[in-house]
Amino acid sequence: MSNSSLQLSLPYIQGGQAQKHITHNEAIRTLDTVVQLSVVSQATAPDAGAVDGDRYIVAPGATDDFIGQEGNIAMLETGVWAFFAAKTGWVAYDESTGGQVVFNGNDWTPTVGGANVTATDRMGINATADTTNRLAVSSDASLLTHAGGGHQIKVNKATTTDTASLLFQTGWSGRAEMGTTGTDDFAIKVSADGSAFQTALQVDGATGAVSLPNTFFADPQFGTSMLTTTEYVNARGAGTVSNFLGHLGNSYNYPTTLVLDRIETPGTPGAFVKVGHYSAAEEMGEHIAIDPNRVYRTGAYLRQETEAGDWSAFANEGRHAHYMGFRCYDADGFAIDAGHHARFRHNGVDSLTTLTQPLAPGDTVVHVADATGWNESTDSAFKRGLVIFGYRDAAGRAYDHYSRIEAIDLFELGGVDKATGQITLNQPLPGGLANPHDANGVWPVGTRIANRNSGPNYKFGFYENHVFEANDTWYHVNNAIGGIDLSGRNIANNFPPGTATVRVMWLLNYSNRTGGWNGYPDTGAGQRTWVTGVSVDIDTMAQVSRVADGSCDVYVVQGDSSAGTVSFVPASLSVSPVQTV
């Protein structure tokens, strides 16, 4: 028979043994130490403040009296440290952490399910956890409930480009995923094979805007813009201008500087008021699709309020000049300026011609077939430039009379030799004028080129620099614009070449400037002007007549109710006061 027990090595009392109490007491001492084991902490060295009965687990890297005792239990007894060898499976309560630790034969590690469960490196519940799936649960259901009011599940990632998501699988192959994957946008994705995922819903992390990338409420050929509502469609009336009378009950489509007023109107649901001095051009929000070969009848209401003051010294008293027209855009959505099509004319002769020698970036002389119409008298930098008609839009379409390849201030007045057709540049031809369709940027012989001209970038197809007859009165205006201007003269009531869409614009309170302007008074920052009822509609009865220089004359039908006659006349501005209710 052994002299000690197999598990705790408790000494046995031997037959005929003298001083049996010593053996008995040693066994009791061991039991007192290891049964219901609780330690102050895990330590590498004795605690100077320890008292008899304090127990410690000797941690790796032991020093002083603990050297060589790593993993054992140390207990202070009558001022002397006694050590007890731990066995696999022993469990101890660590008073310093409030959790349980278990001895695995080599080390003491936190137990699963104790108060210190957060310290374990993995957990499997009816399943095997691994280093990737550190928490594994095999169950018919899982419940996470509140401990008071609410409950949150938090899925955190380190950086924006990482993934924080919930993945739904079939046979361990992904079929749906929701979360932030690779961005901070929230998305719901699905997959048929676990490899290729399609985004069903995406929420922009910055704006909260929701998109459905693979959901089409209309044919994709109709475009990718937002859907319209019945209210929006009704607010267009029978015309092309959305919310033209304020039917939406807000200022949609009007510039932000114009505020909806539902009180002061010409009998319509609403009007839009601008307050203050002239600041800048103000455009509507929506583009209107245009067939520039057709004639469009334009209409609108305007009312300017009288501001208190003595304006009798001014020709128009307290009435101001206003403008209303269009900003024209090409098929790619670029605004068309006068310099993209307007050509200089000297003594009435068009400067449009062709190159007689190739032209490349860095050249200092331009050789043309005819320089008769080129500028030799007007010093404006805007009229001493080039426009090269070799532009192609995003679809590859070329234009004969519209180009975005142009620049100003390229030659001096004495730089045009009309006898030889040579234009000497005041600088090497800029790279911005290179031929984008040639590897070396060279324009070939025969390329159309002209002396660039300037002019208004707007088409004032409603009214231009107009002072209405009286303040505090609503007026309705009618006008017309149509046909494509190929003359290079920037004709006011023709569309510039390249026009695909337009946006209605205003220069309201144009002559109301701080300190007064050009014979007009400063009527103050409180000056109010209202507009509403903007209409832009095809006139099926109107006609466009091409003039020899390439411009268009516009003719419209005009009736005279008092005479009972109908005439076909050149389009012109018509202004009528409105009797309000």
C-alpha cells in the first residue's frame, strides 16, 4: 500500500507509526489549502503584504522565493511559503479578476461560463469554435434579450474598406449579405453561387439616399433619374416647365433666390418673389429638351413693387430693367457660350475660313485661305482669338458651327496679314487648342477656323433690358425663339448651334445696383419683384425662314380680335397688363 493518496498526495497514517498526529495534520493542511481553492491573484513573486493563509498561483517568470514554482499553489503559513503542485483539472477562483481559472497541466487559463468568460479566446456551444469562428453555436434558435430597457447588437470594423456584415448561407455558401462591405454605405446583396453578389439596396452613408441598383420601375432606356409623382406631372400643366404656377406648394424648379408667395399672384396658385439688388443670373433647376429647328412660344408673368422714395429725377423713376431668357446646353450637358459659335466680321465679312497649312501646338503663325473678315480694328481680347471647328461631342458627333476648342487674346491688331492670309500669334499656339483626334495634336489643311467673337451667353427669348410700364401691376409677356443660328452673329431669337436643352434664366432687378447704375436709382435692398407662369411650348403654327447669312427669321401667327384678322408676322415681344382678382 502507498504511503499517500493518489490524487492529493495526502500522507497515510502507517501501522505502528509513532506521532501519528504529524501525518494527520499534514493531510489536513493540504486539504485546507487546495479544497475550495481561492487565490488572491496570480503572481511572479511573494507579496510583501501577504498574511498567513493567503494563497497565490505562481505565474510564469517567478522570482525570489517563487523561483521554480511556476503553476504551483503558494500559501503563506507562519511566515513561510509552502508550495503545492497543481494537477490537471484543478479550478481556482481568482479574487483579483473575479473569474475562475483552470489548470490544463501546463498553464492556468480562464474557464468558460464563469464570471471571467470575456477573457476566453473561443467558445463553442454544441459546436466547435476555431480561430476564425471564435463563437460557434449549434441550436434551433438563439435569443438575445434586454437587461432592462433595450438591446443592441454591435458589429464593428477597423476601417472603412473593411467589412461589418451579416452573411446568410446555404450549405456553407453565401446567398445574402447585409451591412457595410468595403465602404460605409449600407447595402443588402444577394448571390446565386456564393461568389458573385448583386446589390439589391444601397443607402448612402453620407446622405441617407436610397438606391435600388438592380430594380427598374421603368425601362432602363428611360434613364436613371428619380421617378416622378402625380403631383409633379400635374404641376407641369400642358407645357414643359415644372411647377410653373407653384402648384407643388413650394419653390421647386425655381432658383433658390425666388421664394414662393401664395398671396401676391396674378390669380394663380402661387408666384415667386426676389428681394434685393441685382446679384447674378438665376436659372431654373430643370433642363427642357429642345428641338432647335422648331419655334417655341415663351410666356411669363412679372410684377415689380414700388419702393418708397422720390425717384422723379430718373427717366424710368423707380422702375427697373429686367431680363429673362435661356441658358443653352449641348448634348453632353455643357453650357454653350457665345465664344463657342460667334465669329468676328470685319466690314460685314465673315471671318470663317479654312487652314491652308497644318496647325499644331507651338506654332506661331496660322495660315488661312481668306483673312478678309478677321479683326484689325477692335482691341478687345475676346475678339482677338481663335475658334477651331473640329469639336466632337461624347457620342463622336462633329459640328460645323459649334466648337469648344477656342481661346482669346492670341494675336495683336497688327498681326493679321490679309494679303497673304497669315495670322501671327502673340504666343505659341496653346496645347488647349490641339487636335484631340490626332496623336500630335495637328489640325490638317482644310480645317474650318474663324476669328472668335464675343457676345451674350444667354438668349433673352422672353424679354431683354425691359422696363415695364408701371410698378405694382402684373404683366404677361409673350415672345418666340427658334431656328439654329449658323451665321456666327449670335442672333438673339435663334438657338445657338449645338443646343440640346435649355434652362430658363433671369437677370431680375438688373438695374437696381448699390449706389445707382446707368441712370437708374438704387431703390434699396428691399426691392421686391415677382415672377410666375413660365411657359416654353412648341408653336406648331410658327415658321422658321433661313436667311442667306445662316441666321433664321421667326414668324408667328398673330390675331387682332377687334379687327377680326389673323396675320403672319415676325416674332416680337408682346406685353399686356393683367387684371387680378
